[in-house]
Amino acid sequence: LNRLQAKFMKATEAKARVEAEAAECQERLSLAERLTIGLASENQRWGHEIEVLLSVKKTIVGDVLLSAAFVSYIGAFSSSFRAQLVGLWRADLQSREIPLTEGVDPMKLLSNDAVVAEWMNEGLPADRFSEENGAIITNGQRWPLIIDPQLQGLKWVRTHEENRAKAAGSTVKVMQVGEKGWMTSIMAAILNGHTVILENVGQTLDAVLDPVLTRAVFRKGKNLYMRVGGDDVEYDPAFKLILQTKLSNPHYKPEVAAQCTLINFIVTESGLEDQLLAKVVTSERPQLEKERHDLVTSFNRYKIELKTL
């Protein structure tokens, strides 16, 4: 009887184990079914994205070539001349039989809705011309020299760089050429990998800046150095320089144009209309303008959140 009782207990335990495993398998099956149903709608989207990627693979060289030319050479020109140049470049690439996406827009490769929305929340004017300038500044490899008599570009750049520096644990130093200790501050920024915004530069740049503008970096042992003002300063690759001028029609020497990326931030007619309208509404209906500003900010924030999902 005892042996039978023991066998019965073991059988009961085994039954409980099997029932628990069956319940767990059933739960997993239920979750798998729910996941399958949920992902079924994604199947079509993924299939479409694969087709797009295969298509992009054929034209990526031409698209990137056009975008690189856009960033490198187009910044100094007006909106209409930029569009004209892009059209000429497209035609030239096609004449050379370089594969190119039909009607490719360089801005689609250089930014996206979430990035542009973040720029606008930082104060970048909401027009195509300003968006292009933002893309050139953030994608260019040469130091940007911003032609900015109305200072709207400087306002955005300061906010953008301060946000970027804060996220990276760095700092932004804003200064003017000739102010007390300005070269010492630049050398410290080169050493520590900080960002320098050099305001209100003239038509001729100080020769002491040449090695900084040309990034004349050399290696000494395991470290990189830059000779500035007769001194060898250890170079941190995180260092960044941004120049800004108030001159509305500057004529820089070819070597300056080769060392920097010139960017035309002169306010456009449509941009000026929007700003004047905002000023009038702020004066006449301040609450309405505040609501508009809050709505635009919220809309841009939702764009950013949507992109991260």
C-alpha cells in the first residue's frame, strides 16, 4: 500500500508538472498568435521597404554625389540659383550615365522631418532656404562661414551648438576676433575639443587663423597637434569652429572660400513676410501668437517622437 501511495504521489506531481508546462505552452502560443496578427500588417510595409532599398542601391552613388556637391558648393547662393544649380547638376550626371533617383532632392538625404523639426524648435526659420542652410552646416566637413546680417542664423547656431555641446558634456565659447584673450580661448578649445563661434568677422581673416581654418594637423608621437600662433597645441578632433559675418555682400578671397563653407543666411522675402506677420500678431494679439508658437512647437515635438518610435 505504501509503495502504491508513493507511486500515486509521484504520478500526481508529474501530472501537475505536465499541466503547468501545457499552460505555459498555451500562453506562449497565444502570445505568438497575437504577435503574428500584429506583425501581419507590417509585412506589406517591410516588403515595400525592401523594394525601395533595392532601388536605392542602384542610384545611391549619383544621389550621394549630388548631395555632396550641394553641401560643398551651394551655400553661398540665393534660393533660386540653388535650384538652378541642382537642375544643372542633375542633367550633367544623367548625361554621364550616372544612375540617379528621378527628381532626387538632396535634402532627403541630408536630413529628415524629425531633424528639421528639432532645428525649428531651436529657432531655425521655417522655410526651405533656412532648412537647406541647416543641412549644410550640420553635414559640411569644412568650417561654416555664415553670411548673416540679420543675425537669425547666429541665433539658431548658438542654440543648436549649445544643445549639442550639453549632450556631449562640452561647452560653446562665443567671441569676436581681437577681443581680449581670444586666441588663448581658441587654443584652449582646440585642446579640449570645445566649439568656438567667432562672431562678426570681417572681409579679411586674421592670418593667425590659417592653420585652424585649413586644419593643419600633424602627428607628434601618438597625439595630434596644430601649430597656432607659434605654439604646438594638442588637437582634439571634437573641436569645432563656426564663423559669422554681418556683412551683407562680402567678397572673400578664393582661399577663404576653399577653407570654409560659405552659407548665405540673408533673410528671404517670404521669411521676412512671416517674421513681420508674427511681429504684428504679437503686438495686436499676443495670446494668439503664443498659441500659434505653442502649437508649432508641439507639432515639431510630435514629429521627433514619431521618428523615434
